[in-house]
Amino acid sequence: MLIHRVAGAIALWWLVLTITFLLIRAAPGDAILFLIPPGASAADAAMLSAQLGLDAPLPVQYARWLGSVVSGNLGESFALHQPVSVVLGDALPVSLALGGISLALTFIVGVAIGMLQGLRRGSRLDTALTVVTTAVYAAPTFWLALALIALFTYGASQWGFPAALRLPAFGISEPAGQYRGLAAFIDTVRHAILPVLVLASVGAAGIARYARSSVADVASMDFVRTARAKGARGSAVNFRHILKNVLPPMIVLLALSLPGLVAGSVFVETVFAWPGMGRVMLMAILARDYPVVMGATVLYAGMVILANLAAELAIPLVDPRRRK
């Protein structure tokens, strides 16, 4: 069973890479036109195309690229003239830190809000939280990012907010690089508040909507009512009976929310000028830098597929009913 799941994950990974390869080649615009200097002749363009291997038929290009990926070589960036592994290696830690913190907050806050709503279903608090979570979940990521910048960066300076509420909007640290040690860490944390808030709020709003329904359904079951009738404390019932039965589907949902988090990071890193994978990939798409786009796709697709596979394999660990 495990071998079949792993094989299916590898096949899906290959399919995603193949479709992306074909789509990026079919996109309007010639990569050579972005690379040759103004006034270059057609012979210069043909020479550069031959050097980059873009003059070969598409099946040949695909076979060469796939062979390089299998051997662990992601190629060299057309625009940056650096190995793709170096370009992505510089950006990956930024995205992992941003995405990891956001994902943890997404799960913790989303389940907490959903549990609060499910236990107080039909109350005014439940109605208010439903309106808020639905509005946040439906809001486009880039719009939410710009709204927070307008409030906590521009608005905070215009309306005389305390200095602690005036959050920086762009970059990962102070451009002058004047901070060292603990001051530099605090500065990075301040720069990370708005990007993390955008990603975590959208993800938590989606998790909360599903957690609310799951908690309400479990809370109405006979074994929960029996536990309450026997005089069990409310906290014990909530955590030992309700939360324990809600967690397995929430773990699957968390894994399924990873693609949305990855897609959202592209917009968030672009808006907030964070030098992460999302921003690197967007710049590569605009420059028709095929090797960087495909290298980022290799990592993104691998992370999403592995996360879903890990969630599927982790379900028996948290749900004894699924163990065989």
C-alpha cells in the first residue's frame, strides 16, 4: 500500500512538471528577445538560442531537461547566469520560514476559532466570527496585503499611531543594515508581521469554516452527551472527546491548504518585496527564465505532494480507527 502511494505521488509530480514545461514554452514571448541586447542581429539571436539549447525541437528540450533533473542538475538561469540551485537555495530559506510560521498559525488559530464557533453554534459570537472568517477567506491575498499596508504603514504614520504599530511594509530588514544581534532579529520580526498576518489569516479563516462544522457534528454525538451527563469537566470533554475526533480531518485539510499557501506566498512576497521563492518565480516568469521557473516548480510540486502524502500516512497515528 505504501509503495502504491509513493508511486502515485511520483507519477503526479512528473505530470505536474510536464504540464508546466509545456505551458511555459507555449506562453507568449520568446526568451531570446529578453536576453539579447538592443540592436543585436538575427545571427546573434540564433547563436544565443543554440547556446541555450532553445533551437532544438520541443521533445528534445524536454528530454534534456528531464534527464538533467533526474541527475540532480536544475540548469543555469538565463537572466542571472547562476546555477538554478544557487538562486533557489538563496530564496528557499526565506519562503520556508515565512510559510512554516504561517502554516503553524493557520492550523492553531483556525482550529481554535472553529472549535469556539462549533461549541457556541447559533450564538451571536458564532455569527460574528462566521461573517469575519468568510470575508477574510473570500478576500484576494494581494488586496488584503495592500489593505494592511495602508492601515499599519501609511495610515499609522499619518494618524499618529504609536511607534510599535507602525510596521514596515517592504523588505526583510532595514535597508541601511544598521542593526546587529538582537536588534536585527527584532527588526526582521517586525518586517515579517504583515506577510505572516496575511498568509495566516486567509488560511485560518478557511480552516475555521471546516473546523466549525466538524466540532458541531461531533459535539452532538451520543458519546459526547454521555460524557457530559456523567459529569465530565467541560475542558476534558472538549479536548479528549471532541478535539481528538476533529483532528484527523483537520490534518488532511491542513495538507490540502498548502497549495493555497504556496500560491498566496507568490503575491505576498511580491507585494512585500521579500526575496523568497514566490518573488523569484514571478520574476523568472516575466523574464521567460525557463530553468528558474522549472526549478521552482520542481520544489513547489514536490513540497505540496509530499505534504499531502505525509498527511495521508499520518492519519492512522492520530485516528486509531484507521489503523490496520
